[in-house]
Amino acid sequence: MNADSQPHGALVIGASSGIGAACVTELVRRGYRVAAVARREDLLESLHAAAPEHVRTYGHDVTDFDVIPDRFSEIVNDLGGLSMVIYAAGVMPKIDVDTYDLEKDKQVIDVNLLGCIAWLNQAAPFFQQQGSGSIVGISSIAGDRGRVGYPVYNTSKAAMNTYLEALRNRLTRHGVSVTTIKPGYVATVMTEGMDGLFWVAKPEQAARAIVSAGERGVHTRYVLRRWALVGLVIRCIPSFIFRRMNV
């Protein structure tokens, strides 16, 4: 979105809790009209109740791919325009290092990657034709390397990073920005019960950084910023050493 344009419509997919819900609240604070999309409609209602004139809610499972084109058009019409889309939906089922479960793996790919592609394949041509707009995908620092704990989650985020980079390369020439967000640890349901966490951001703190990055058209943003150094170090470790670290 151009710096001199006024915020209007924003769409958040995966808005019922955690980072997604915090992004809805932050967008409202900045004056946007927001479409909040998620599977758990009861949780969406609290967002609407907090700002009924600014938040519209839409129940939707991101793996229900066939309805997405019509739902996207409905949202654009309801908001009267669109300037930002944030894909925040994601799952990370609890597994151990001996788990190989195709059903869990398929759920991760369907939600984290294919849901992202299905929604952003609607946003991309819309913004391209409009000649402006901001696409924000909430990925993870976990996509920077293949870790032993969550192989398919890592894979889904790495694939998401590549997809967002390709969209950026395709859309920049049309005045559209694409931002890849790579959070470290954020205090959400996904991180509950994990041991050894550090630099844990609050969802509200993460949301401020995410929306700001989207408005400014930043290419890649680690949240918190200090995770960028961790990411750099992780990416530079040779594979034979990284394997021995057993992380």
C-alpha cells in the first residue's frame, strides 16, 4: 500500500485466536474495516463485539478450497474495497521424533500451504488489476531449516516462503507488495507446553510488527527483529553440523 493512501479494507484469514486475532485488533486500531475469517465462529464473535462497526466475521475452514473464490468476492463487496490481506492460518500438531503420520502431515500441508495458496491466488490478481495492495503471509523461522521435531511443519513453511517470494517477484512490477513474516516464539496455543522458549513475543506485539511491515511493503520481517540474527546463523550452519545438533 502506498504511504499516501488511506487504509480501508483488510482481510485476515485465520483470525480466531493468537496472531490472527491480534492482527484484527491492530488493523481496527489503525482505522481499517476488517474481514475476520476463521473456522471457529464463536471466537470470531468476540472480535466483532469489540468493534462491531469495523469487523465483519466469516466462518470458513481454509481446507474448503472450492468456496474460496466466492467468499473472497463477497468480502471485497462487503468491505467496499481491499488494501491488505494477511494469511495467518496455521496448524502444528503435537508429535514426537518417532511420529510418521500421513493424516497429520496432510492437515499441516492443507492448512499451512494449500490454504495460503488458495486464498492468495484470489488476492494476487485482484491487487494486480487494482495496481496496489499488500499481501502478508505469516510463515515461521522454522521454515529456514529442516528440524527433527516437526519435519512437515518446517516443509510447509519453507514452501510458503518460496511461494511468497515468487508472488513478490511477480507482483512488485504492478505496485503490489508481498511480505513474508517469520515469527520466532509467540505466546499462542501453538507454543503452550513447550519447554526452553526464549524471546517470547506477545500476540499484540507481533501484530504491531506484522501490520507495520505490511503497510511499508517490507519483503521479509522476523518477529521479534532479533530472530533475524538467529535465522542467519541457522542458515549458515553446515548440514553435517546441524544434523549433529539434533534440534
